[in-house]
Amino acid sequence: MLKEEILGLLAEASPRGWLMEPQAKHILRLSGLDVTRFLWTESVQEATRFAAEIGYPVVVKVVSPEVIHKSDVSGVVLGISGDKQLGEAFEQMRAIRGFQGIIVEETVRGTELIAGMKMDLQFGPVIMLGIGGTAVEIYKDVAIRMAPLRGQDVESMLASLKAHPFLEGYRGAEPISIESLTKMLLAFSSLVMEFEGKVGSIDLNPVICNATRCIITDARIMLAGS
């Protein structure tokens, strides 16, 4: 059963039809998924304090109920290395329509994957896993299974990806933690089943996987009927 706090966030977003990134990430964190350390703030002073606390470089993103795709409005700045650059990014974001602050979050390094869910009219909730970031649109290397997932389903999804040798450490590359990825996908699948009837789709892109963890760095939740 969904926690009351999660139900409250879904109800709050209902008039808009989707959850902004900090709300979506909060739901994922409440559900036991690993997300980046982040702060949602409208204060550049708070932003710089938080950046100093977690350590540069950081990522800055716009938060706006009028912007679903942040990259379309230059609403993401990567590799911010100091207070001055962070302040400049803040001013850039403040000019974006519907501005409700920024996210400041840690920089995570590893292999970019994408995971997600879509409610299929025939099959119900289906879960997707593939190569993430901008590459997902180029290579279209994805695997799809019906929810709920089991451990063997995750193994099958990974094996079906053309890029699976890279995940296992092809030609000396650092292998990702398959255990962490499996744990994340199974937890995500459980949440998806609890969401049934309330959520139409979820995008987790990218999910950054390395040798020790798989962490969700961006998330968007679209409500059912949106």
C-alpha cells in the first residue's frame, strides 16, 4: 500500500497531470530507491551552502510546472565547479518560464541506463530497461517486460541488450553492479504495481550505474489520463 505522503504528492500534482522532478524523486526515495542527494531551493545562498556540503562539481536543474523537458529550455547545467558558476546558472534558470527554484545535486559517474514504466491498454504496466542518456534515441537498445518483475526477468532483460558486454566490463571497462541494478529494478517494479490506476508512465533517465551502486539522477512521473 502506498504511503500517505506519496498519495498526498500524487493528489497535489493531479491538476497539472505530472510530478516535477523533486516530487518524483521524493516518492522514489520514500519507496526505497537510490536517488542522488539534492536540494530544491529558490535561494542561491542555500544552493551554494549545499554544494559546498556535498562537494563540487554539482548539477543544477530548473524546477518549473511549465517545463516537462528541461533540456528543451536549457534547464540543465552539468559540471558546475564553484560558487560563481553556480550563481550564474541560478540566474539563467530564473529567466525560465514558471520558475519555482532549482535543484542542486551531486555529480555521479558511471554507465548511463534508462528505466521506465508505461501503462499498456492490453498488458497493463510494462517496464523498460535500456541504454540511457541521449544515446537511447540513437541506439534504441531497450528490453521490455510485463510487471511485476522477478529476478530472472531482470537477467533476461540484461542479456537481451546489445550493449550488455559493456555492462559486464568489456575490454577492461569497469563493470556495473548487477546486484544493485537488479535490486533497483525489483523495487521499482513493486512501486509500479502499487501505482496501478494512478500513474500512466514513469521515466528514470539517466540511471547511473557503477561498480558499487545504481542511482537515479532524473525522474518524471506522468499521472494516469495525462
